[in-house]
Amino acid sequence: MRIHIFTLFPEMFQGPLDHSILGRAAAGGLLDLSLHNIRDHADGPHRSVDDYPYGGGPGMVMKPEPLFAAVESVLGSTSPGFPVVLLTPQGRQFTQAEAQRLATEPTVALICGHYQGVDERIRRHLATEELSIGDYVLTGGELAAMVVVDAVARLLPGVLGSAEAAAADSYATGLLQHPHYTRPAQFRGWSVPEILLSGNHEQIARWRREQSLRHTRERRPDLLQSAPLSEEERRLLNTPDQLTRDPSSTD
Ligand SMILES: C[S@@+](CC[C@H](N)C(=O)[O-])C[C@H]1O[C@@H](n2cnc3c(N)ncnc32)[C@H](O)[C@@H]1O
């Protein structure tokens, strides 16, 4: 998959995306990140990329010309036929479902804003969609773009050691995932649940599913409305204390 990133600060991407799973994905040719510096497309002696807002008020606004020129020099001036995403706190919420959707695209472009944001004509006539990584305001779109790249890249075939792992993650199943334990079986007096040491795969799978339901009911009950659940699971959820407790939990 190729991801074009349009930014005023390409150096911010060096480091976070070069290591671990994403670093290996790039080295293995599964992920091709192309960073484009918007300032390279600005005219004038100062290569200015921002200007005062019409109508007055605080802060600066990213000018349309450099961003249009940067995007069109790479993607062409006609609609590229793939998502050109403006990162903005005003966008649709970026979710696991959005990550799954973007992971099916061979190419995606991400536009990082800065300052007070981008000139409205960029939003209307250059971006094909807008995504927000949450209800808070960052100083720039770079961290948001990294979040999107990370969440999308780990879904690409071959990037994770096991595709099964991503399919069982929180949100991918419609629920939060069950708790995980590793060695030692005893740590500071807290034990790993007996069932996980039993070797009984059927019972372990049932226990994990119940923990997943319990976690979701406790932390994100809103997800249960649309989660794909059996009749039996809905009954268990609606009956107090029907789901097995994790003995090491203080919930
Ligand atoms: C300081 S913010 C601008 C916020 C804008 N004045 C507003 O109130 O909607 C600068 C840039 O950071 C990025 N940004 C900030 N928060 C974001 C979020 N939650 N999700 C995605 N991008 C975000 C966007 O690219 C935005 O153009």
C-alpha cells in the first residue's frame, strides 16, 4: 500500500514510523510512505505557507496555493480515484472500521493541517474526506496522520505475524478484547486464572469470550448495541453475575 503524506514537517515522521512492525513493513515493501513537504511548493522569497485570516482574529491559516500545488504535483489535477484525507478535529471519527476501509485501498493521501487549520477551499475542493482521531485539538495533523498510518498498516496482509491477531483485536470483533497473561503464573501474589493453565482450548475460548463480554459491558456498553452476539450471550449479559469473573481483576 502506498500512503502519501502532505505536511509542513516531514522530519516529524522520521523515527515513529521507522521502527518495529511498521519499519519492517516498509523494509519489506508492504508499506510505501511518501512524504511531501508542502513548503517546497510555496512561491515567493519567503516560501510562505500561511497567512492572516480574512475577517480578523487570532492565528494563521494555511494558504490554498501551496497545498493544491503539492497535492496536484504528486496526484495530478483530476480526482485521483482514491481517498485524499484531510486530518481535522472536525472530521468523521477515525475508528477501527475506518482503518479497515482504508487498508483495502492501494493508495491513500493524508493532508496535515497546522496553525488555525487550512483554508476552507482545501477542505471543499482538494480533500475527498475528513477524519478526526478524537474530540481534542492537536497542534498539527502530523500526529493524527501517524495514528492513521499505524492503525491502517497493521491491517495490511503480511504486516503482522498473524492475521488472526488483528481479527481478534478490540473493535475488530465489535467488542473489547479479553485480558492477556504471560509468565510468571504468580506475580506479587496475583495469579493467572487457572483456566488459562488448563490446556483445555474449548474452555479457554469460552472464558475469553465471557471476559470480552464483561470488559465491554463494564467499559464500553455502547458497543453492545451493535455487537454481533448470540441469544445466549445477550441473556448472559442481561443477567447479573452470569459471566465468570477474572479472579485477578479488581473491577
Ligand atoms: C490547531 S488545529 C486547528 C483546529 C481548528 N482551529 C478547529 O478548531 O477546528 C491544526 C491542525 O491540527 C490537525 N488536528 C488537530 N486536531 C486533530 C484531530 N483531533 N484529528 C485530526 N487532526 C487534527 C488538523 O490537521 C488541523 O488543521
